[in-house]
Amino acid sequence: MGSPGGWWGRKSTPAKVETYTRWSFHFIALSEPTVIGVTAFGHVEARFALLLMVPVAAHVALAMVTASRALDWTCGRRPQPLRLLWALGAVTAALAVTALVLSRHGPGGEDTATVLGSVFGATLSYGVGMMALGVKDRRNVVRLVLGYGAGAGLVAWPAGMPALGALAAAAFLTAASGFFAATSCFSVWLLKAVYALDEARETRARLAVAEERLRFGRDLHDVMGRNLAVIALKSELAVQLARRERPEAVEQMIEVQRIAQESQREVREVVRGYRRADLEAELHGARGVLRAAGIDCEVSGGTDGLPAEVQSALGWVVREATTNVLRHGDAKKCTVTVLRPEGRVVLTVRNDGATAPHGSSRTGGTGLAGLRERLSAVGGTLDAGEAGDGEFSLVAEVPLTARPALEVAS
């Protein structure tokens, strides 16, 4: 069993907001019997107060279930809980009307009427607020609030309440239920906005990868398209010349061989440029991307004079670490430090999202395994894992006398 902090820390930001919203409305629902109970046990005998709390508790339980299903519907996990909404509306109206009629015409004195009046007001206010969570159109929420408020006044007047008192009750209940309904609508809007922002961040990361693939595809097409067309034409010409036993066929095939070798060299250049990462550019890009995602990023240290192969290897470390911070955990701050002790370069990336495993342990994960391969090619090492105090640390160390990295597609 993990600690509560670990359970909370492993949640994403949208999941945290959803959990907070869900439990907030559960506690709001539980405040209904608290308000009624304080009034009841302070004015009437305990047995009557306990008896009164039975239907109130049933109303609260129904409201909590409805709120939970309505939030599931908001997050797209369940259909709209129409039956529960109708049931909650009917129970709310029935309990409120019963309490109002008993307060005006039932047994008991003024204290009993006060307690039943609190049941009348609290039931309507909290019930309408909970129902607003499952209403799709905000105009329907306004109709819901005005309808219950007007209905309270129309029922209170025939029940024996003076016209002015019924009007005041209707106004008060409209304001109270409107406040709870507005709270529900704002909470639903905020929850949807957080999920939309999280989805947009994931989409942005996918688009960045797709854009880089398209760029590589365009570069490769530009390099290979013309050369392959020339090779095809010269090969066809060589075939025709060979069939005629012309010596020029050999010259054409020599030219085909030269173009093929040139194409191979150009492809290597494209792949080399695609796989080589500039450390300063990666640091600048990481700072911009993380800050755009709402993560405070601080970069310190210089990169001047570092060998190209060292910059390329460490640039890939920054790129992978930035991707991990964005895609995993719930970091609020990230620091990137470049230190240059004697004869080596140490790059450290720390963030406060250690509860998310960044796709790996200290030794696992395909992303970190790929980085270790790149660093080992220049004599470097990589260490990654939780650094304590809720932080995740990634440390890459490369000697300044690094041997050149192996070229790809050689």
C-alpha cells in the first residue's frame, strides 16, 4: 500500500483536478445534513431529530451518486444520468414540499417549524446545485433554478405562508440554489478546460514529432528524387547502348555508379544532420517549450567551445529529458545545469515530478537506453532516477576528449 501522498502524486494534473472536484461536491452534499442536524438537535428532542435525518440522509446519498455519475458524464465515461437527475429532482421536490406542509400544518410548535423550514430550504438549495452538474445547456440550468425558486413560492403561499413571506422565500431559495448551481457549472467548465489543455499538450508533442518526420522526409525526397530519376534514365540508356554493342554503355554505367555513390553520401549527410543535435539550440528550445507548458525552467552554464560530437550527444539528452518532463509526471519546475569540471562536461536535468517514473527506472526504459547508447559512443555515462524531495534527476557526463560518435547509415 502506497502512502496517500504517493497516491496523489502519481495522478496527472487533470486527474487531480477531477478528484478535487468530485470530493468537493461530496463534501458539499454532506454539508446539507450538517446544517439541518445542527438546527434540529438544537431545537427539538433527539428522537425526532434522528427520525428527521433519515429522509435527509437518503436525499444526500442520492445527490452524491448523481453528482458522481454526472462528473463521469462530463469526462465522457458514462452517458448522461437522466434517470438519476429525474429521481433527484422528484425526491428533492417531495421532501421540500412535505417539510413545508408539516411546518405550517403539522404537530409541534415554533421550534419544529424552524427545523422543518431548514429542511425545506437546504433540500432545495443543495438538490438544485447537484442537479446542475448533469445538465447539458447552461440555459437549462437557469430554467432549473428559476423553476424551483418559483415553485417554492407557489407552494409556500397555498400552504399558509403570507404572500410577502412566500415571495421572500422564493427569492432566497432562487439565490441560494443559483449560487450552488453556478458553482457546479464553473467546476464543470474548469474540469473540461483542464482536460482540453492536457490533450492539447499531448497533441502538440505529437505534432512536433510529425513535423520533424515530415522535414526529414522532404529532405530525403529532395536528395534522392532527382538522383534516382537520373539513375533510371542513364540505366535505360546503358541498356539500349549495350544491346547495340556500343562502347558508350560502359561510360553510362560508370556515371550511374558515380551518381549512386554521390546519392549515398548525400543521404548520409541528411541522416547525420537529422541525428545531430545542437546543445545550445536544444537548451533554448527546452526552456521555451517547458515555459509554454506552464513549467518554470531555469538553464545555467555555458556551451561555448564544446566539441561537435559532445554537443550532439548532450543535445539528445536535453531533448529526451524535456519530452519526459512534458509527457510524464506533474512537474512545476525544471532546472538544467551544464558544468565543466576539468576534462569533462556534466549535464544535469532536475524536475519536481519524481512520482511519475519517466517511462523508466534507473536502468530501464527505451528512451534512456537509447541515450546511454549515444553517450557510450562518445565515452559518456548516464544516470537517472529519483533524487529525493520529490525530484527526478538525470545526469549525463561526457569527457571533453570524447572520441567521435559512430556515424549512422555508414
